[in-house]
Amino acid sequence: MDKALIAATLKKVKDNSPKRNFKQSLDLIMNLKGIDLKKPEHQVNIFVTFQYGTGKDVSVCALVDSDLASKAREACDETITIDQFERFKSKAEAKKLANKYDFFIAQSSIMPKVATVFGRYLGPKGKMPNPKIGSVLTPASNIKQLYDQLKRTVLLVTKNEPTIKCRIGNEDTKDDEAIDNILAVYNSVAQKLPNDKQNIKSVILKLTMGPSFVIGSEEGIEANAEKKQESKPRKKGK
């Protein structure tokens, strides 16, 4: 994907999105084609760690035994030790915790207990500690380094439709940083698809409350939709 096209589209997004009384997120939407989500090899479920952050305040909770508790407390937003798991047998407490944090990390030696107590709540949200991103800890793990990495990490997943949506910055993100994040998503997803970039139908950028623009297109999606509507012949009355 050409950086100049991305930069031009970013400019359109920012120029055509009115200012709001909150900081809008910069979102990317990838529409896919020629894939069958019933086939596991066509599904996308990957983590991507950006070089730059997305402007979102990402939070991390650690689930550990006593020997890692001190290191976890120094780095993470909350640390829950195995002797505190009992209170999360309450469905309400467990669901509340699952909704509260973006990522969960856990000590490898207590993963069976983590799965038993939290699995049904974290699993469907894609928040179970995952060795793919280093969030299953060993005594040698650098928890502070992992915490900093997770704050720049996003989960890209196709759920019930051939579309991937994620935040890649906010309205104040520098263009070169946003472009780097966009390319990281684009290239990571392309590598997971059966026919690489041929399975990517379109890539769209938008701010939270602004119009959507396809990278490489001259006009916003809304404008194109209006033109198509106008071009339809009107039905004659009886």
C-alpha cells in the first residue's frame, strides 16, 4: 500500500471531520473478499504490536502467584494473586473484572486455575493470557517490558463477517505514526489471508464522528452513496 495514498486519505479524513468536545479515535476498517469464514485457515485472529501507540489508555491486569506478585504490582494496573481468586467465583465479580481491563497476563504455573476461574469470561472477549504475545509469564519474564508492549498491541479478528476493525490512533496522532500503524495492520492481515493482498477489498479510515474514506478514493463513502442514489431512475407514478 502506497504511503502517499494513505497520507492523502488521512488529510481528507481530518479536513472533513468537524471538531467535537472529545478526542476522536482514528479507526481503520478492512473489508475482505474471496474468503470463507467457515474455514479456519481463512479466519484472522492475530495480535499486532505497533511501533507507536494508538492514543488509547490501555490497561493490564496480572494474575499471579505470590512469587511474582511484587514484580507485577510494580508494572501493572492491578495484580490479583491466586489466594484472591475465590471472590471471582461470583459471576458478577468475574464479568466486572473481564470488562475492566484490556489485557490479562498470568503466571504459567497457575494457568489451569486461571482457566477454571476466568476462562469463561475472558475467552469470548479474546482476553485470555496468550503465549503468542508473551502474556503467559515465567519467573524470568520482564513484566514492565511486557506491559509497555501490550499498551501498543491490538487484536485483529474476523468474527461473523469478513471485516476487521481496529483503532490505529486518534485525531492528534502524527501522520507518519498513523501511517506506520496502518501499514502494520495491512501487512499483518495480508500475510494471514489465503491469497495475500488479493483478498483485501478495501481499507477505510475515519474519525469517530466523521465520514469514512476509502484509501485511494477521491470521495467519502457517504458522498459516493449519495451519487449512486441520485443516479437511480425514479419510478413513474401510476
